[in-house]
Amino acid sequence: MTDFLLLEKIHKMIVEMPKPRLMFRKGICMKGYFKPYMSFEEYTTAEVFCNTEASFPVTARFSAMLGDAGSADTVRNIKGFAVKLHCRRQEHDIVSQNIPVYFINDASKFPGLKDALTRRYVFDGVNSTRLWQFAVDNPETINCILRLYSYYGIADSFTDINWFCMNTYLWINSSGGKKLIRYRWKPLIYAEGDSAEISRCKSRVSAEFMAGFDPDKAMEEVEGRISTGGFPAFELQVQILDHKYISHPEYTKKTICWNEAMVRPVTAGVLKLTKLIKEDEEDRGISFAPGNIIDGIELYRDELSGIMDHSHRLSAAERGVRT
């Protein structure tokens, strides 16, 4: 070929083509705001948890971990909810999922987990045979896998389920004192303007039926609620634990929940999602990473947390997005 100008144009076209996310490829983005209920200045200097007079802009994204953009919402999967809290000079990302525990604690097992969650391509669905073999070799995964094969795995809604952040954070106050923190989002169901009743998938059979009948049911519900003024809302709850427990591995493992009877969740504020972001406009330029923090907050960086943060950032970089 001698038309080098054409070759350059083709090369430029390939480079500029949007690249998919590594995981959580199917999703819907929104904007809204977060308002703290009370000041936590005793525990942290983070403005978003201390300034009760302000409302903080939010960018959020509901998504599904496995599968491509055409996947059905009720296919067995783990759903994700990422929230970016915009402060004056910094941003704090809270990356959550609808299952309160993760599969593994050891970062070296991540490639094996990827194979277990791959049918043909990268993270395209649960390969049951390999996943259960992975569970036999790594018993710590059972806590997550059993939940995946329960109603959690076929949930057909983003707006009326609880979301759990598995990453452990450190809140730091003005004196340098530290507390261990875990976040969760609790839905405020059916605010004014919402429909009174929405049918839910309660079994594998109903989930499989809905996958064929209305594969975008969860996303359509989000769009419907926002368009009719029934804005999805969530309360942020935090579990606060004394820093001395950082030496106990049970409190930093991602495969174990914190006992609510011992570490009671405290309601910190309310999040309301009020505007959709069109996928072909801003969604492609949005990214989230657990390590995006603000003054007064640190990510507890065990090896797996570091790997997860790196994978989010690398996936964004491949798409040409800064985190």
C-alpha cells in the first residue's frame, strides 16, 4: 500500500476507538449530591464528613462486574456501585458491591480468580466448574460464592439493595488519631414519586425468564425513577473501630464482615441521585479507584487493596481516562 495518509488515518481511528473497562463494563452513570447528617471531626478532618452546612456534588455509577454491555441484568453476577464525592480540591471514591464480602484476601490468587470468572473472554461470566474447583482449593471463597448463588446473585435492581465497600479505610483526626472505617450504603426505598410496588426476581427461574423478557430491567428502573422525580437515595453508614484492631487480621480481611453487634453502623449522611449521564457523553470519561482519597482519610493498603486500586487505574489509563 502506498497511500500513507490513509494508513495514518486508519491508525488514528484505531487508537481513538473507545476501549472497554476490564470489569463492570455494563453500567449507568448519574450525578447527585451528598449531605452529611452530623460532624465527625472527632474522627477525621475530611471536609465531606465535617461540614454539615454544605452539600457535596457526586458522580456515581451502577454496574455489573461480569459480562459485556449486552448482558442481562438478572444473569448471575455481582453488581457494583461506585461513588465519587467531589470536595473543593480533592475527590473521594467509595467502590462498593452488593455482596458484603469478596472472594479472596491474597493478591497472588487474583489471576486464578479471573480464570474462574471467565467463560470465554475476560470476566465474561461465571464458569461454574472452574469456580467451584477454585473454591475447593481456596475455602475462604465460600463466604462470597454462597452469597453469589443466593438472591444476591440474581438481584434485578440497583436502587433498593444494600451496598458494601470491602476496602478498609483509616480516618485521621486533627491530633493524628486514627480509626478503622468501613462504608456501606443503605437504600431509602420508594421516596415520593416512586411506584408503590415493583415485582422482584425471587428465584433462578424468574431471573432466567426476566433475562430474556427484559434484560435491562435494573437499568430501566434507574432511568424511570430519575425521569419521574423519584430520585434514588441512600444513607451512608460507617462502622468505626479503634485503630488497635489493625493488628487483628480478621478486621482487614475482605472475606469477613464486621460484626454489627460489636461494631454498630453509624448513619453519616444521605446521597441522592438526580440526573442521568448519557453514556456517549461523559460515561466513557469517568473512572473510580479505591485509592482516590482526601485529606483526613487513608486507604488501608494491604497487598490486595493495592492490586485492586492498580487494576482500576490501569483500566482507566487504557481507556485514556485519568483517575
